[in-house]
Amino acid sequence: MRRDSRLSGVLHVLLHMAQQPGPFTSETLAKAMDTNPVVIRRIMAGLRELGYVRSEKGHGGGWRLACDLAKVTLRDVYAALGSPALLAMGNRTESPGCLVEQAVNAALDQAFHDAEALLLSRLGEVTLAMLSEDCRKRLGSRKHQGLRAHGA
Amino acid sequence: MRRDSRLSGVLHVLLHMAQQPGPFTSETLAKAMDTNPVVIRRIMAGLRELGYVRSEKGHGGGWRLACDLAKVTLRDVYAALGSPALLAMGNRTESPGCLVEQAVNAALDQAFHDAEALLLSRLGEVTLAMLSEDCRKRLGSRKHQGLRAHGA
DNA sequence: CTATATGCAACATATGAAGTTACATGAGAC
DNA sequence: GTCTCATGTAACTTCATATGTTGCATATAG
């Protein structure tokens, strides 16, 4: 099953934005992500609605962070994407008439629910500020290259 | 994202088989599952290789359980399907050169891994025998109708 | 007015589960 | 042996959805 990489992608974008000031155009970000500007706008749209980022049109426009990175968790970002399905598996039929299938669903739902809850919980424990700090550590003493690390 | 329902489906089949003796043809099972015989054979193939079920061709042929239901867990069944991806999300790039993306991956991988481990653990706690017992309870005092509950 | 940016709809592409068709193979019934 | 019933399997179609692309409307700085 093809895996949804929007969360991974949007976090990548946000952290790059956290390393440098100034607005970033969708095109700049797209080059860094090796994708298309429209894809960037698409995954950023939800974050804009929740006020995590702002966008401005025209000359000197682009994207800017608009939140306290210490107050936004990965779970918040996930929610901003529209809370897509977390698990690749699901029940064949949600409300089956067959009692046997009801038993199967009950058992699987329990396991599925626990796993989803744990994942959401873990995502809720990590803030963008924590991730950004981790980034700076990894970048270490070398000059902050920001988006230029991608060849952009 | 379309969710993989093979585990749900194959469990449904196995539990129906546990309710009644006798071989079941792929066609009978397919009718109960409202699907195609080939789909049944496909999801059963892995279980046959691991010895959980046996199949016989020709007259009087079909599928039979061939294991101790108390010793096979949902995790075993999942493995028999080829251990398909559990999570609908994943990292954009597995081995990124970008340090920022490495930080993102590290954080997400941790959460993903924990959730997967919990799910597998939960699946490992439930045996087919336990599920089958739950089925019998749900069927209660009414006559065991088995596959006929599906109109088959 | 022009250049540059986002906003967004519409369409194309790719992937993989699910469904379908066709045919080969094997096992009993006769 | 031959017929019928069943699985085994490859190849194809269908469907959903993330991703990629194009085109154009809209807004803003100069």
C-alpha cells in the first residue's frame, strides 16, 4: 500500500522554515522537497487555516511561520493535514450483519484503536521546537546552510 | 487511502471454518464473503504454506483447518499474509541526505515503530481459539447457522 | 501595467488492493 | 479412460488515492 508521506513532507518544510528567517516561496520549498509548488501549497493549506503559517501573495510574498513552535506538536500538524487514516489496515465491513464478522471486528478494532491512540499520543509529545532543536544539533558546528543543503 | 482488509477477511473465513466441520470450497467461502473465489484462494495461499489450513482438489475437495486454533494468533495470520504495511503513513525519503529530514525521520520513526510494535503485540495476544469462543458466545442459543447466516 | 506570488480547479500518473477471466492441473465419480 | 469438480496461477480490469502537472484567476509590490 502506498504510504502517505504528507506529514513527513510538511514537517520537513516547517523545520527548514524554522532555520531561516524571511518568507519562502512555494517554488523554493518545492525545489528543496524535490516536488511541485502546488504540492507544497496543498499540504500547507491546512496549516494556514489553523494559523500555524501565513502566506502572502505578490512581490516578496511567500510562506512564514506564524506560531510558537513550542506550542505546536506533531499531532497538531497531523490534524492540520485533515487527520488522514493512520493504519493501512481496516475492517472489511464496518457494520456487518454476520456475527462472526462482528467478533472479528471487535478484536481487530481493539488492537487498531490502541495502536492509533499510542501513535497520536507519541506525536502529541513532540513539539516543533523540540524537532527544530534536534535539527540544530545535527547541523552542529557547520554553517547553517538551510535550504542550500538541497542544492536549491 | 484505501485500507487493506485482507486480515479482516481471512479471519472471517477462518472463524466460519471453525464453526462447522467439513471442507469448504472457495466458492462457498466467496459467497459468504461476498467476493470472488480467486480472492479467497489468494488470501488463503499464505496460510496454506504455513500449514494453518490445507486444500484439496477435486470432488469433495476444498479448504480445511489444519492447526490448533489455540496456538495460532492474529499476528501469525497477519504474518501469513506476508506482513503487509501496518501504517498508512511513512517517511518521504528513507535515507535522506538532508539533516533536517533526518531529524524528522528520527522523530516519526520512533512514533511509528512504537505504534507498530503495540499493534503486533496486541495481535499476538489473541488466538483464533479465543476469537472462535467469542463467536460462539455471540451466536448464543440460536442454532449455529454458520455460513447460512450470509444467505449462502 | 508588469512581474511575482498564492489559490484553486482540473487533469494526468502511479501504486496497490480487490475483482474478474481464462486456463492448466489434480482428484474423485462414473 | 473420461467427465466433473475443485484448486493454482497468471493476466487483466477496476477502483481509490497520494502525488504530479497545467492553466488560469487573484492579489500585491514596484
